[in-house]
Amino acid sequence: MSKLNFPFTKTNAYIILLGVAIITIGYILMSGGGSEDPNQFNPDELFSARRITVAPIVVLIGYAVIGYGIMFKSKNNENSKA
């Protein structure tokens, strides 16, 4: 009986979890910007560079890390026999 080799390894799972953590950090960076008074609008806080530029870039990096984690092929995995 041969051992079944699954192409998704622990390393893939760790890379994907890292990507999820990066995405979570990006969403946390996007949060906030509210005002205590509902009749007052503070555009400087709502449209800050952190929420408009940095946070979406961090989220996209997180999605790229998840994509890399899905496509990552371990060198120890001998499943490439055709």
C-alpha cells in the first residue's frame, strides 16, 4: 500500500494563516473615523491616508500571500509523479 500524498501541506496552511492575519490587520487599519457628534463631519479623519491608501494596500498584500500559500509547492512533496 502506498502512502497518499496530499499536495496541501502544513507550510501551505501557515502561509494562508499569515495572509488572513495580514488581511485582518488591513481591515483594522480601515476601521474608525467616526465622530462622537452625529451632526459633525470630520473629513480629515475619515479620508486619512491610512484608510484610503495604506489599509487597502495591506489587504491586497494579504490576498497575495494567501494566493502564494495556495500555489506553494513544497520541495519535499513527491506528488509530482505523472
